[in-house]
Amino acid sequence: AGATKMGHLDVAFHHLLGHITGNRLLEKIYSYIINYLEPSIIESHKKQNEMASYAIKSHLLIVEVLRNRDANRIEEVTNTTIDIWYNLVEDKYALKS
């Protein structure tokens, strides 16, 4: 899939995360933030290879914490995934041709 499509799928993943909280207020706030960040999320996908390895890595960490109900790792995984996204946006992981 192309970078733009992967970016939209990434945003959809985060909308789903907001939805599964079961908290409508939290879902709406998170949705607003994700919508605001959508252009940056799409841009970060343009800086990854076709396999979107960084997004996949960070999303798998999130799914693992949720699947295992591992509350002790929530802060660690949140910080890791935000750092990965931030570094992509800031070009620190940009792949050199």
C-alpha cells in the first residue's frame, strides 16, 4: 500500500483505539487530536519503507499491551510509540536512498 493509504490506516487504527476505551468523552478528545495530527501521520509514512516497519512495530507494541492487559507497560509503550512517531516526523529515521 502507498504511504497515503498507510497513513489513513494508521489514523483508523487510532480511531479504533479511542473507540474501544468505551469512554465517549475520551474517544472524542482522542479523535480530535488524531484528526489534527493526520497530516503529520501521513507525512511520517512517506519517510518509511513500503513495509511501514516503524508504524507496524509501534502498533504491535500497543496491541500486545492491550491483549495482555499489561497495565505496567502502558506508560513505557506509550512513550516508545510517541518517540517513534516524533522521530519520523523530525526526519531522524528517514531512510536515505
